Amino acid sequence: MKIGEKKATRFGFGEALVELGESNPKIFVLGADTVSSVLISNFQKRFPERFINVGIAENNLIGMASGLAIAGFIPFVSTYGVFSTGRPWEQIRTTVCYSNLNVKIAGSHSGLMVGPDGATHQALEEITIMRCLPRMKVIVPCDFIEIKKTVIASACVDGPVYIRYGRENTPIFTNEDTFFEIGKANILRDGNDVAIMACGTMVYESLVAAEILKQKGIEARVINIHTIKPIDEKVIIDAAKECGAVVTAEEHQIHGGFGSAVSEVLVRNCPVPVEMIGVNDRFGESGDACDLICKFKLKDINIVDAVLKILKRK
């Protein structure tokens, strides 16, 4: 893949699982009826003896993965984010997290860009309900290449991990040499007038917004905070001290989500003005993915407007 091309993060997730399966016989994958659409079907074909499709039974999905983890395997489970986190939340809490089991949970089709599938399938709350769980790590990769790094790195850390990824094609703007480490944010663009902190699809929108702001004489620092838990407090605090204002951007509810996680760090360590770009206390709806992103005000221009607003509060 080349920088500038577009490819959905779900393809990177599927490719990384096959690579892991080839190098590590302990990798086991489980699905819940959505095997083809979440791109775990290639693993199923390559390693049928290490794959289980449990059907539409997400509670059992987590229970079976937990048993495999106890037996020494590294299970990855995947279905739509709404179903991999919402339906089996109690099992994730009590069986996986309480026991600190080595289960990796993936939520595909996250955010509004599920498009026509509508509100029932648009996961907009799962960052909140996953990051509140003790011992759970929460990672939201920004593009096709970064999710491959995420999957491979997740297999190397012990304990539960939640990985959020999407359905639609999105720009590839990192490369194999771009720094990635779980728990460490990545500064993609320097600037001291304002810090734009983003995760997932909103990282690219933030970079575009920074270029628009540059034309207005405003230098924005853009930070890719792919790991929401454990979050990189040092990078956040340093940016707040040096820039004096922060804008967060996420394709998720702002209540309890990524912006809240950043604000929790700032209120304890370096209170500065904060504006949050995200879904504001409403469900998604059916429609073209790009149209929905515009309607819900999750575009680069909305980040620009938030920056111009917050600079008046510095």
C-alpha cells in the first residue's frame, strides 16, 4: 500500500491475524456470524483448526475465548463493535477483566461510517464502556497500517485488549516506519498555538484541519492518541503547557469517550480550555458514510471552527 491510497482498517485487521497465525500457533480467532464482513474469513480458511464461528451468541463468544485463554491460547474475537462489547459486557467485565485473561476483543464497523446499517449497528459508545473496565486496554488505530501494528502488538501484551476498527475505506497516511507503541501517543505535526488530539478516523481530518489553519497563520500540533487506555499523560500535559488550548476529535460520543479521557488528564494536571469534536448525545442514522460525517460535524472544517473558537478563550 502507498500513502495517499484508501483502504478500510478491517482489511488490515484481517491481514494481521493471518500473519500472526503463521508465526504463532497459539493465535486463535472466534467470530459471531459476521465472519466475512469483519474480515476474519481469511484466517478461517488458512487455519480452520484454530477458528470457531459461534453464531449470533456474543456472550458465548466471550466465554469460549476466556476458556481458550485459560488453556494457553491467545484468542482474538471479532464482530461489529456494538455486539462485541454491548451484548457480552458483563462477561467481559467479570470473566475477562476480573480474571485478567489474555483475550483480545475487536469491534468492527465502529462509528458513523457504517452508513446505511444505521443506528443499531453504529458503535458510538464502546470506547466509554471498555475504558471504564479495570485492566482493559483500549486502542483506536488511525489507518490500515496502524491497525496491523496494533494487532501484532496486542498479541505480545498480556491481558485484555479492545481494538476498534472500521468498515469504510479511509486514507492511509502512516507508513511502516511511523512510530507505534501501545500506550505512547504520536506527534504527527508540530505547532504551539493549539493542540489537536485525535483518534481513529479523526486523525486524518485533524491533519487536514491543521493545513487549513496554517493558511490562517495558526500552527496546530496534531497528536495521534491511538491508545486511549493506558493514555499517554506526558504527551497530553506537555502539549497543554506548550499550546495552552486543546481540541479533541473522535468518531464517538463525547460523553465518556476519548475527549473525556483527555480532559480527565488535563483537569488533574494542567487545566486549559478544551473543545470536543464528536457525536453529541444522539444516536446515529442511516445514510451515506460521507454524508453522515458531514451531518454530524466530524469534518476537518469543524475542527477548524473549534480551534478558532478556543483560541478566543486562551
